[in-house]
Amino acid sequence: MNEKVTQSACYKVVEPYDKKRGAAIFVTGRPLYDIDINPYDDGLTTLMECLRIVGKNEFGLFQIRFSLGTSISFDLSDLDKDDKETVSRFIRNYIDLDGLKGLTPDDQAIVILQGLNRMVNETKSQQYTWLQGKPLKIMLVFEVSEDMVPSSANGLTLSQIVASELSFFLSQSFSLRNSGHYVIFTQVDGEIRSFVKNNLEEVNLPFPNVSEKCKFIDAASKRYPNATFEIDKSEIANLSSRTPNRSIEKLMRSSDFEKIVIPTKQIILEKSKDVESISEGTLTLVDTSRINGVVLEGSTIELPMQIMKGNIDNIRSGKKIANSNFIFAGGAGSGKTDGALILAAYSNLVALEMQSPKGGVVGETERKARKQQHAIREFSPCFTTIDEVTEKFPTQRNDFDGDNGASKAVIGEFLSGLSDSSRKNIIVMTTNCLWRIGEALLSRVQVIPVLMPTLTDFPAIICSIVKSIDPNKILSKEDPNVQNAARIFYYKNCSPRIIRSSILNSLSIRDTLNSELILFAAEDANQVDYRDRVSSIYADLYAIRLTSSKSFLPWYNNPSFHFPEYIERILDENRDVDTEKLNAELDRLKPFVNI
């Protein structure tokens, strides 16, 4: 067999047939109407067309397609006259093509399935041959098969019930294997009946990786010679990897026609759309542009970033790490979200944010939860985030069943994904409410505290915030105004987030960004509400309580760490956490928490 054929994406679909593993399969993952390279002439065509050509040339399979929307379809255009007559006679012997025209789509499916069942069980069907002498066999592709045999057993029409039974008989038929015919079920965004699917070999067709994207871009460049990009081929391939080729082909076709350069931001936009489409909205591409120019300062964020960058380096270099699931926990405004975004940009991997997979239709949540975890595996190695995880996902196992098991399905799939040691990706979750997370989830993650900044951190934080507002404005943390402002902000219990808002508010009154304005902003800021301050302290102490390792604490190997009073109260004489003191302090503060 042609080496290009065995290396092509469509060969993965016919490999079970070639290796005699089975005669009925279920294709998931990449759509068969995505664009790919014809293995015979290096031209561009759809995977479905590649499958038709490879099936005929390599195995003598004639492709017939059926969907409820388009009915039965096949292509006789490239056949010799005698072969056309042979194929037409063969098909009409089992399927009344003229009679199909007067039937509903559901009834058409039944007629075709009945004809196919007769075909595989009659030995005379094996007597038809091509002109070359090869036996004529059929490759029948059921497109959007979840509409023909939907997974839900509720509300099925009689035609769907009959189609399900016929598909079941066909999928487990010993005669099908002996006949040499090949049956392929495909899906778009649903699932087929489990008792049919269980008898099929599942073939997951992955989206193109970086190497495959490079080859595709080379082939597409021959077709669209005037297409140009802002970046080189390897960068394009890296940006668009693990997504359909159709998106990049669309951009190249437009560039070739319009004689315009394809901007990098357009490639990223297409990738974002593809990620959402592939995951059915359960994953989105992380927008790291919001942290452009942001530099996180302070002893409480420095260690978490250092720990995570080391783990990211290991993932990128292919090293196996003991744990790739992390939670940044601590008070509000401590830099958890910005830290996760900076790490996403640093990783140089596909950066994804997980969204709640809950849906409004019975069974939809379970399916989307599975789809989400499958998509994450498809994009590996990747960097995944969940901001405010306790708000987006159920994080505890409980007996509540007010949503017909949807929450249980989500947490079940989520926990399974976190336990999947085959994943080559890092996930960073953030939360202010660590106490809302159950033991099952906590046992699968490493808790890293991201505590509120200390007094000595504030001058550097203020200078960093100023630079993020105006990159040309550089203040010294030794400036007396900055030092005074830092103390004022600190004792007013202002987080970095509040400090930034205060500076921006002051700019609307005084239009010069300098140290005098910073001091004015500090004096102008209101004292943070006591309950908000207590809530942040409570979140910090809870993060310390559940920290996975002593070495994750910001004062570990840092003799110059400036201990805030609320942390000093829970330490023993050796500067270790005193569990009894910590629990007592949490109990004292709990009634005042406002999160």
C-alpha cells in the first residue's frame, strides 16, 4: 500500500478494515468533512472524499453515504461505463432507489438498513466484481447517525426504534465480516444508542498536530500561492494545531483572492471559535492579552509562580510529574487570576479555560461533561484554568439530586479527568472559598496558598500597577510618596485590585500620573469594610490549613518574610503553623465571613 495512504488521516478510518479487526465502526472526533491532503496527488479535498478514493483504490470499496437530511448519495463520475452499470445493478438489487423518493427520511433509513442486512447475508452479493477483477464491496457511511439512532430511549418514533434494531443486528453481524462490506457510523454533536455503539469499534480521529498542520499549509500554499501571513509557517502550525484544517484554509483562500496579509490575531480568533465548537462551549481559549504589561510583585505571589513555572517546564520537556492539578487559594485580590493568566502565557501551550458543562436538556449535561474531558485530552499537552472553581463547578459529592443527577455527572467526569495520569497538561484552579471543596477533589490536587500581600510588598506592587497603566511611567519603590501611600493602602486593607481602581479614579481628577497622585489616591481611598477584610483573612488561613506542603508557604526558606499579625497568631515559637491555634482562629472568624 502507498506509504502516503497509511500516513494519511483517512487511513485511521479504514485501518480496522485493513487489519481485519472489524467491519463496523463508530467515528468520533474530527469531522469527515474537514479538509485534508489527497494522499495520491497532494491536492486539497475533504476527508470524506479521501475516504472514498482510498476505499476504492486500496480495498475495492464503493462508498455510499446516507443521512436523514440528504438521503442516499454516491459518486459514479470517475467510473468506467461497465463499472457504473455493475455498481448501479448491485445497489438496486438490494435498495429500491426509485422507491426511496416517496418515503420519509426515517423510512428511507429503514429501507436502506434492511437492504444492507440482506446484502451482507446473501452470498451472491460477493459475486459482483470491478473491471479490474477485484470483488465489489460497499462502504456505507451513516452521517449524523445520532439523528437516525439517537441515544435517548425516550420519545423515539417507531422508525427510530426499527432503525436502532436494524443497526444493532448489523453491527454485531458475523455475516458482515464475512461479506467484506464496511459500515461506518459518524456523529456531529450527539450520541447514538448505547446498545448499537457497544458493538462498534470506536475510531477517534484526532485533529491535526503541529507536524500535520505544517504539511497541510505547504499543500494549501500550492493551491493559494498568493496567501501570506504575518508569521512563519511553524508559528501558524503551532497556533492552529489540534483544530480543523478548514479554518486555516478559509483564511488562505481569502488572502489569496484579496491579496491581503492574514493577521495573527485572525488566526487566534479562528482557533478560539474552533475550541468552543469542538468542546460545545465547555472550553474557551484563554485571553492572555488582559495581562499584557502586568508584573506580579510580592513575596506571597513569588513562590507560587516559581513552583508552577518549574512544573510547566517539566511538562514542556516531556518529563513526568507527580501531580499536574493545582489550586491557587487565598483572599480576594491577591493575584490568583492574574497569576494563572501569566502562567498560561508562559507555558506556550494551548491555554484553555473550562466552563460549566451544564445544559438545560435531560442527558445533555452528562454528554457535554464527557465531551469536555475528551476535548482536553485531545488538546494535550495544554494549560487549563478554572477561575473561581467553586462558582463554576460542583466541587463536593453529596446526596442532592435536584437536577436529575446533572451535578453528580459533572463532578464525576471532573474527578475522573483529574485522576487521568495519561494527560499531559497542567490545570490551575482559583478560589477564595476553599472550604466549599470536598475531600474527593482536594485529594486530587495540590493546594498552593496565594496570600494577601504583606506591608513590605506594597511599594513594589504600587510601582508595578503604575507601569501596567502607563508603560512609560516608572516610579521608585523608595520614593517617600510611594512608601507613604503603601502604608496608607495597607492599613486601609486595600487589595492590589482596589489600589488599581483608586489610582484610575484619581486620574479622572488629576491627569498626571506621578507619586503625588499615588499618595492622593491612597488618602482618597475609603477604608475596606471590616467583614471584607475578615473574609480575606479567613480565606488565607483556610488556604494555609489545606496547603499541600510546607514548602508552598511563602515564608519557607525566606527569613526576611514580613509576617502579618493574623498569621503570627497561628504560629508556634519555631514559625511553624500551630494546628490548634489555626483551627481556633478559623472558628472565631467564621461568623463574620462575607464571601
